[in-house]
Amino acid sequence: MPVARAFRSSISAVSLAASAALTLGGCMQTAGPVAYVQPRPDLDSMAYGQPYSAPPPVAVANGGGAIGALTNSFASSPAPMPVGYAAPMAAPMRYDASYHLDAGDKLRVVVYGQEGLTNSYSIDAGGSITMPLIGAVPARGRTPAGLAGEIAARLRNGYIREPSVAVEVESYRPFFILGEVSAPGQYPYVPNMTVESAVAIAGGFSPRAKRDVVTVTHTEGGGAMRAVVPLGTPLAPGDTVYVGERWF
């Protein structure tokens, strides 16, 4: 009797193990791939920073259970970006797009396909630049885009059939600062300057400076405008800053 009971117990244990194995196998059975492996970007994309478009995730069919939920989560997660990928940034706004040119500005003129015309040109005291073939071109009061259009029109008149011209400001005309600063004089203009930064460039206020009385003279279109302004006032190329003197 003990031997028969032991035999029946061993048979029951084997049957239970077989049933568990079949059940686990049914849970793990899938009808498709377990995971989708994203293809690596080619060397050109990695070297030159071209945007990498990952393919859409592939839906994974499964038989349910914890393993099925895990595979579904893996398949629906966004594909990782390749190493070295940078999202494209918005192009910065150009400062000189609406800037009006005047004497002292230095320009870079590019005539595509014409190396003899592409060069740097300074606007002279008369307000013009002088280029090969077309001679003096009035620049004072024009925007860079307006000057490019004038140059193209003159080149089209008997020189180049369809000229493509671009103009940008290489360096702006200087500004001037006078009065009660450590080093008054003429200084190169930097975009987005203020009265305060101009005073700093000139070495700061002198001991006798009246810091709340700063006058800016702005000239444009042949006329001048003068006003007492706060230190945070923006400056333009060619402006003159005058710092007054205090009496006590």
C-alpha cells in the first residue's frame, strides 16, 4: 500500500508540472515579432547632422498576460534619436534686415557666379559704393535688400542676363561718445548696444558726470533728432552720446 500511494503521488506531481508548462507556453505564445529594432542611421546622417526620420512603430500581436503588455509597451514607445542628433533650431532674426545704410558702413556684396564683383565695399562720404562695371551706386538711406536690388538692376542693363545679388552689413559705422566719460571718442558699433554699454566702452562715467542727463543725437535721412534719454535706451550706428557735467 505505501508503495502504490507513493507511485500515485509521483504521477500527480508530473501531471501538475506538465499542465503548468503548457499554461505558461500559451501565455508566452505570440503571433508576431516581440520587438521592433530601429535601423541605425547611415554615416552621412551622423556626420552631417541631417534629420533622422524614424519609421513608425510596429504593432505587436500577443496572447495577453504580463509579457504581452510588456511587448506592447516596448513597441509603442517612441524611437530613440541617434547619437549626435540635434533638433533643428529656428533661424535667428537678422539685425540688418530693415537697417538704413549710411557713410561709414562696410558691406559684403555677393554676386553669385561673378568672383570679380563679389567683394567688400565701404560706403564713402558721398553715400555711395563703387563697383566694377557699374561704377558708383547710391547706398545712403537704402536697406541692404534695396541696395541689392539696385545693383542687380544695373548689372542686368547690359552686363549680366540674370544677376543674383546679396548684400549684408559686414561692419557698422561707429558711434561717438563725448562729455564726462573716462575716454571720450569714436568707437565701433555693436548691434543691440544701449547708452549704458556705450558709457562702459568709453571707460565709465567720470567723477563729475551727471548720470541722469545723457543726450543722444540721432541722424537719419538728412535730419537730426536730439533727446535726453535713460541709460537703457538703444543706440543706432552713427549716434552721438553726450554725458553732461554736474556742478556740485
